[in-house]
Amino acid sequence: MKKYNLFKVILITIGIVALLTWLIPASNYGDTGVVLGEVNMVGIWQLFTYFVRVMQNMGAPIVFVLIVGGFYGILNITGVYKQLIERIVRKFRKLEKVFLIGIAILLAIITSVSNLSIAIFAVFPLVISILLLMGFDRLTVLTTIVGSTLAGLIGSTFSYYGAGAINAELFLEVNTEIISRIFLLIISLFLLVTYILNNKVTVKLPKNYEEPLYLETKESKKKLWPLVTILSLTLLIMILSSLAWEPVFNVTWFKEIYQKIMTYEIATFPVFRKILGNVPPFGNWGINEFSVLLLMAAIVLAWIYKVKLDDAIESFVEGSKRVLSIAILVGLVHVVFLITYYHLFYFTIVNWMLNLTNTFNIVTMIIVTAIGSVLIVDISYFAEALRIFTDIITDKNVYPAMGILLQSIYGLTMLLAPTSIILVMGLRYLNVPYMTWLKHIYKYVLQLLIVITIISTIIILI
């Protein structure tokens, strides 16, 4: 049952992490630092409870994946989505590599400057369909979308999800080492593009592949511009609403406009606040808001293209079914996080490893960051765990290099870890076996590791 390869890998990972709770004592963090406790073992009943509780505690990403599937279900039934894909492919005929490079750069920049995180998955099906129709193989497409997205995380610049969250916990300014981070973004992208163009794929992938969210539909004479307009506006709103305008760019007019709109009254009645409800201002949107935005866009598209209600519901449900396995995998990945969060053995690992040396050590920092990246699947939660790092490493002069190392090693690990949400989404969507991916990508990872180590060492020496 090769199609369940990724499920097996993640379930094995969950088993290993559960076993670690039996072997490594838990640690608590208090005013006096790390306090070593007893072994806090996860029992069988408790483990299965986490499988259920993941929807309660981490349900938003799972729901988002299903909504993305439903959104593309609506796109397909409009009758013009296929027309859009084919027109783009024709437009870039004989310029396929230029388009691929452009997509890689765009995805990396968006991830580097915004807080979209896993919400970038919303554009994956569109990009994948275009690249596959251009003739690129699935492994090359996977390397492009996953590699560029994580290159943006490795070279996180103005994102409050990546660099911003880490710098805040290290008591650093938002723009600390911004030149180094921009360089890291550029070199990560350059190495990725070079790797894609120079490495011919020779491995055999599972045959009979069918794209989950790109369906063969009948030719339609409906106009294309409404679809292009809605898609463009949706993506633009997602990007603008995910930028940390005030803390990073010191831009307050989005917040000011928001306050004027929400407090506007007619006969003492706050019209927009009552009609719209509790809509957060741009800069504060997260996965829940992106889900709502896609739902609204799907409704607007169904209305514009005069899709019958029953057909719209059926298409939305069918689209969600087609990505159900991806949603389940995202849920399983978060089980690893719940075990780590509730059993606190990672603090013990960090405390032991960082105290092996009297001063900041790049090697031990890389190791504990890589371990934490696998266990804590969201970098914003990982940033919250940095209290223990700053308690052990008190020399603030190394914090800038430490920040670079933390964000880059996190992104680098996500290229390999079976708990990487972006990677899991891509692997499952394109039906690429996990081990095949590791064999393909490891050289690029080694190249980046060398670059990251050199940059961090230079920052420390300077």
C-alpha cells in the first residue's frame, strides 16, 4: 500500500516521540530557570486522546485545507478555471523555465515578508497545475513549491511569523541583521534554482497520478476576467492582511482606516461593525481569517458564474474530499506537537545540550534547533520556547547570530522533517514518496547547511 507511505512515516514519528516521553524526564521552566522533573510518560489512552484533541486544539489548519479543496471545487465548476490554466501555459510557451524561476522567487518573497505560513497552500494547486501542464515532472514541481516556500522561511526578513517572532523572544529589534537575512534569502533561492535546473530527475514516481484539484471540464464560453479578478483580489488581500504593518514597517494607516470604518455610525448605529462583525485589521489576520476569505470568494464566484446552489455545494464537498487525506496528515503532524507540549521533554534536551559548553556553540545550537523543529511544528510556537535558550545563553552579543541560526535551521529542517506541514502537503498532493524526496533533496540541504554555518560564524566574529 505505497499510497499510504507518508501516513506510515508520520505514525512511526508519533510512536518515536511518544517513546521519548518514557525515556527523557520532563522539565518545567520557572523563575529560577529549568527545573528537572520526573518522567512524564504518555499512556496509550492519553495518546489516542491526542488524536481526538487535535481538532479541538489545532483544528484551524485542518479546516483550512478542506476549505482550500472546496474553493478549488468551485473554481472547477465555473467552467473557466481550466481555460485560465491553459491560457497561462500558452502564454509562457518556450519560457517554461523562466516561469518556474519566477514562481520560485515569488513564493520565497511572499513567505519571507508575510505571515501567511501554511496559508500559502492556497496557491499550491494553481501553481502545480500550471507547472505540470508545462511539462515539468512532479519531483521538480515539488522542489519548486516546497523549496521556495521554505527558502523564504530560511531567509525570513519582515515576517512576524518567522524572524519577527524569534527576534522578539531574543530581545532584538525587528530589523536586526536584516542585511544578513536578505543575503540568506538570496543565496537560498539561488542555490535552489541552480539545483532544480542542474539536477535531472531519474527516479520513478508512482504512476496513474491524478491531480486532486484540477479536473477535466467541458469548454466554456464564459468570460475569464471575473475569475482572474477574484483570484487576484483574494491573493492580494491575503498578502496585505498578513504583513506586520505596524510593528515591522511602522505603518499605521491600515489600522486608522479600519478604526474609522468600524466606528462609522448612522444615527448612532455602528453600521459596518454590526454588519461585518469582529473583523481584525490588516496585519492581524491568521489562518481563520484566510479560511473565511476563501469561503466568501467561493460564494462570489459561484454567484458570478451562475452555479446552481446544489451544484455549488456538491462541488465544494467533492473538492474537500479530494484533500481530506492531506487534512488528516496535517492533523497527525500536530499530534507530535501536542505530545511535546504536554510532556515537556524537549526542555530537558535543550538544557542538557546547551550546557555541554560554557559558551555559545554553533554545533549544539544547530542540533537542538533541528530537534525542536521536528517536535514543534509551528515556528511561532517554537519561538515561545526560546525562554530557555536565553536563560542558558546569557551573552546577548551572540543573540543576532543566534536569531539567524534559529530561523534558518528551522526552515532547513522543514525540508526534511516528516512533521513539516508544507512538505507533507506537497508530498501528498503530488504523490511523491517521502524517501524519494529525501534522496532527491539532501544535497541542497547540505549546501544550505554549510552556507548557514558560515554566515552565523561570521556574524559572531564580527
